[in-house]
Amino acid sequence: MQQQEAQKKFETAIAETQIEIREETLRNISWELHDNIGQLLTLAKIQVSIAQDNPYKLQEVTDTITKSLIELRSLSKLINPEAIKNLNLTEAITLEIERFNRMQFINASIISNEEIEPLDDKIEIIIFRILQEFFTNTIKHSKASNLHVDVAYNKEKLVIHAKDDGIGFNSDDFNTKKGIGLGNIQNRCKLIGAEVSITSEKGKGTEMNLIYYYKKENMNTTTNEVS
């Protein structure tokens, strides 16, 4: 009965996480269409009007339209479910980082070595959503200028370190309030048996360290139980 309850809880969390990621993706598409591609096409329209009196300006129109096409191709990766499904965890995180830079939300970067131990798809979904929670907090609340993510695979575990240089907050407030969505990070890590620490200090940014052991004996459930 305990195994069945754990399996049911895990499957429910996976379903909720997939819905959240889908909703986040739709929001991202909306932002990019309006704030990025829409602005580029508006600029192209203005440049066409100018080029009517100055044909030498046509090259600027071509450059703007070319950039718009590049942005549309990048956006199509978010729209195509098969493309996302075939990405590994690092590739999915990299797509998020590239989007932040395109939209000029923040100066974001990622470093990763090659994946040594393939992760179960359901585990990857949870970890990706955990990273999204941290990113959302950084973009919306931290007022950070820079965000860096380090993804390190070794034979025993996956270690992810994410850090921003935002305004930070009192770690005691986090421990008591579980606010700004960060409490969800701890809950999801507990669900998959991952270890997480979130540290922050006012004026010195926020960082998260996540460790997932490939074969952790004290996990709430296993990928075999939920497959």
C-alpha cells in the first residue's frame, strides 16, 4: 500500500509538472512573439518606409527580416513537442538560457560536461522544473544582472549549481515562509530523493546546489515503480 501510495504521488507530481512546463512554454512563446519578434517586424516596417526614399537602406531591412527568421526558428523549438521530448536535461536548460539572452532579461550562461549516466525522463522533467522555479525567481524578483548554471555529471551523481547576483534575501525568511515559489524546489527534490540547498544574503545574490544520486536507496519512489 505504501508503494502504491508513493507511486500515485509521484505520477500526480509528474502530471502537474508537465502541465506547469507546458504553461510556462506558452507564456514564453507569447512573450517572444510580442516583445521580440513583434518588435523586429515593426522595425522592419519602419525601415521599409525609410528605404523608399533611400534604397541604400534596403540592406538594413534585409538584416532585420533575417534576424526575425532566426528568432522564429528558435521559437519553433519551444513549439514542437517532439523536439523538446528528444532533448536531454542540459539541452533543455540551454534553450532556457538562450531565451533569456535573446529577450535580454538577463546575462545568462551555462557550463556542462557530457552526460555520463542517462537520467530517467520523469526525473529529468522534475529537475528541469526545479531549475525553472529558480530561474523564475531570478527573473521576476532578484533584479539580477547575471545568472550562471553549472551542470556536472559524474559516475555517481548529477550536481547542478545555479547562482544569480541579485538583491538576495534573508535565508531565515526562506526557512520560515517558503516564499517566492522556492518552497516548491524543496518539495520536488524530496520527491525524487535529491539533495538541495538554497543560500542567499541580501545584496549578494542567491544560489542553489542540487545533487541527484543515480541510485539512491532512500528515494521515495523508483523509476521502476512508476514506469
